[in-house]
Amino acid sequence: MDDLFAAEKAERRASAAPLAARMRPRSIDEVVGQQHLLGPGTAFRAMVERRRLVSLLLWGPPGTGKTTIARAVATDVDAEFVQLSAVTAGVKDVREVLAGARNRLETSERRTILFLDEIHRFSKSQQDALLPGVEDGTVVLIGATTENPFFEVNAPLLSRLTLFRLEALTEDDLSELLDRALREARGLGSDGLALAPGARTALLARSGGDARLTLTSLDTAAIVCLGRGSVEISVDDVEEALHRRIVRYDKDGDQHYDVISAFIKSMRGSDPDAALYWLHTMLAAGEDPEFIVRRMIVFASEDVGLADHTSLAVAVDAAAALAHVGLQEASYHLSHAAVHLASAPKSNTVTRAMGAARAAVEHASRVSVPVHLRDAHYSGAAQLGHGEGYRYPHDHAGHAVRQEYFPPEIGEQTFVTPEGIGEEAAVRARLDAFDERSGRRRNRERYGPGQESGAS
């Protein structure tokens, strides 16, 4: 009778839980996505199927299934699941878990999985209390973190864990979750709801690969939909659920290219305000942030280049920040980079030089490397005369010496023509000085008399 009442209470608790909790997979076979970890033949799946668990660390963005996978593993191997948060748990809590796990092993031979959320916040004293239980197998520790563990998790603990990386869920994965939630009785199946195509697109675009956020948003949109007496969840219902306007933006159509074009042209036109507008239009519509930051990295060399040597580093740093923290936090770094790039002095010297060099390569049907520039480091090179006549620049005043570097078939060429813009003025001065010391006959003037510097 007690078991019957306990089951009824558990059922009532489950029915009152949020949709994301109700739809939590009950085994690893029900987990959507993460096939690189859970697919047939993977090391992780083999470990679970053979019930030979090791302590491990799940690293990935929010909402990718870290807690879900830990719970599913416990179910599949029939282990006790105990969850602690590194933020709120103390040494006393850790010791109590270890004592319970030890007793469980001794009385029923049942393993205990300790799931430790936000493991990167685990203090040294907590680690000292936990490590003996991990090392002797009293508990199987499964840690979860959204932070790069090599930066955030202490080395002694990290060395005892096998690292598995989780990936953001794809739109196909999330769409499958939406269908499952609308279909199954534990979800919204009894309400007979359907998603309008635009509403599905909006939910997928707003999720950022986060399953929890997707299902929570669906849950609220369903309440709004039912409240107005409908059974089809509309874009307006999703807007109401998210408390924000859904940006109408077709990521796979013309707008995808039009908006990124407007973003690039705003930065090229040195308008940081417009650049921010188009950046956040894309982010609000769910555009892939990696696509955006790749275009910024290209822009840093294509449109700024030698005029500001820090711009490429800023763009690359924004990409690194995105990889480390993900959205939404990385929107700060993307905005920082966009403002920097838009505000930087502009130059297409690198672009023009690259085009000129490619044209010269294409027009030269066959060229040879001058003998004095050929590799002379291998045995027998001297007999071929390779390197003969090479003049080592560091042996000469100003570290420059007259010497031909182009193939004799095409002679000297000038591709790089820096202008007096930003840091390019200093680059121009250095090249002019090298040319003078080396006796090069290069014309680095881009504009003749009466011409103005402008876009090419």
C-alpha cells in the first residue's frame, strides 16, 4: 500500500513539473542528438551497455543534455542517482553522499552516481573530501560544466575524469523534441495542439541549440494558445511566450545574404551604429554566430588590414570568446569586435596586393626559382649550385641588401601600395626605406597627381 501511495505521489509531482522536466529522456536510447557520444559503437555507449562506468566530465553549452544523460545513464545501469550543485553543496554534503554510497555498496552492491552540476565551481576543500571516494570507486562522479574545463577545473580533479564534449543541438534535433512533446501524453499530447510552420521556425531560431529553452518556450506558447481557444500555436503565441518580437528573417533565403551584406558594408563605411543594428538583427533572428564571426575575421584583413594591426586579433579573439562562452554572453564580444572594426581606419591594400599577386601568378606560364634563392641545406645542393650568390640581409647595414627575389621570367613587380591611412603610413615608410637601401625600383604610388584616395 505504501508503494502504491508513493507511486501516486510521484505521478502527481511529474504531472505538475515543467514540460522540459516531463519530457526528460528515461534512457540513453531516448536522448536526442549527441550521436557522437551515444551512437552505436561509441566508447560512451559501450561503457553504459557493459555497466563498466568511469568517472567522467560532460562539457557543453546549456541545454545540450548534460543532466539528462547523467540521469539516463543511472537508469540504464540501475544505479542510485544523487545530484549536488557545486554552488550550494558543502563538504558536509559531500561526506554524506559518500557515506550513503558506501553503505549502499555494502548492503545491496548497488552503485551510486554522483552528478555534480557546475563542477568548475568546486572548491579545493570539496575536492579534498570527494577525491578519495572517486579514487576507490565508492561513487561514480559525473561532472557537468559549460566552461572550458582546461581553464576552469582544477588539475587534480580533471586528471581523474574522462572528458566527453557535448555539441549544441541541431534544428533537426530540436524539431524532433517539439514533435515528441506535442505527441506524447506526458507532454502536451492530450491537448491536441499543432505548431504553425512560422511558430516552429521561430522556436528553433530562438533556441540557440538549447533543448530546455525550446521546450520551456513551447510550454508557455501552448498555454497562450489554449487561452485564446485555439489548437494551433502561432508565431504570435511564441512572441508572447518569449516576451519579444520575433524577427522575420529567412536564414536560408535572400535575407541571409542581404543582412550580412548590410552588416559588412556598414563596418566598411565606418558606421558602428548601423553595424550593431545589423549584427543584432542577425542574432535576434537566430543566425549562426560562427558564420557572423567568420565574416568579421575576413573583414579584418580585407577591409582594415595594414591600417590597424589589432583588428584581426580582435576578430579572432571574438571567435575564441564565442567558442568558450557561447551565446548569449558572446554577444558582448561580437558587439565589441563589430564596433572596433567599424571604427578602425580602413584600407584594402592587402586585398589589392593579393589580387595583383594572383594575377601575376596566373599570367606567368612557367617560372623558375633563382639559383641563389634555392634550398641549399640538403646534401648535394652545393654541387648543383643552389644558394650560390645568396646575400644574407642581416650581414648588411640596415638588414637590407640589393638582391633579386622575383623569378627572372617576370622581373620586379609591385603589388603592395600602402597609403597614409592609420598604421599604413608607418608601413609605407618602412617599405620605402627598405627599397632605398636595397636598390629596388618599386613604384608604390597608388594614386597619381590629382587623384583622390577612394574605394576601388
